[in-house]
Amino acid sequence: MRSLQRETVLSFPGGGAGQRHTRFVVKPMGRFRLDSSYSRGTLRLLLHGVFDGSSAWEVRHALVGADAGRIILDFSGVEETWEFGAAILSAGIKGTDRSRISFAHVPEEVRAALALFGTPVEEEERPWKIAFPWMAAAAESA
């Protein structure tokens, strides 16, 4: 996908008064990236960039193909969100084992939209639980 961005440029041919020219610059849109890491039976999917319908489909495909016992959807790299993306993701989550999926760093807009489409995010996964699982066990037993 490419984005056309309008740009106004001032040029000074021969050092005279500036003439205004408009040109269009084509820039590739690196709108979304999905990184994954696997550790101790847990798959972490880290979302980066724009979370919209097409990126939600990419996440859904990753969820379907995941054989991990636990999956964390980490939204900490998301810069822009679209409600349509939450609708697509919610439909995909409903078709999987919801107990395997947890969330981290969910933007409030995505949290509200997921709840609206029937997939509430009750408890957000805390980063220290992932980095230091022994601390999580100690906190839960206290």
C-alpha cells in the first residue's frame, strides 16, 4: 500500500523570486508490523503501528496458527487505532479458546471497542509478570 502526500516546494530558479510548485511524493506505508517471541509455552505477539482492519486480520491469522498454550497480545507498539480493527479481532477471538489469550498495554479505545463487540478485556497482563514469573507466583500466593 502506498500513500500520496501533497508537498508544496518553493524553488528559486536563477536566484530570483520564489515560485510555488506543488508535487506529490509517493511514500510506502509501513503501517503495521507484528513481532512474535516464544518462551516457556507462551507466545507474545507485539503489535506495532496502525491497528486497523487489515492488521487485525494479520493478528487473527497468527492466533489461528499458534500452538502455544498461552498467547499475549501486546499493544505497546500501537500508535493509532481504528474501531474496525477491534471488531475484526473480536470476531477472531470469539472463534478461538479465549482462555489462552491475555492482553497487555491495550489502548482505552481498543479496550472499549473490544467490549462493544463482545470481547471484554477484564484483566491486562502486567509486564513484570512476564519478565519475572516467580514474582507473579509470590504475589498471587500472598
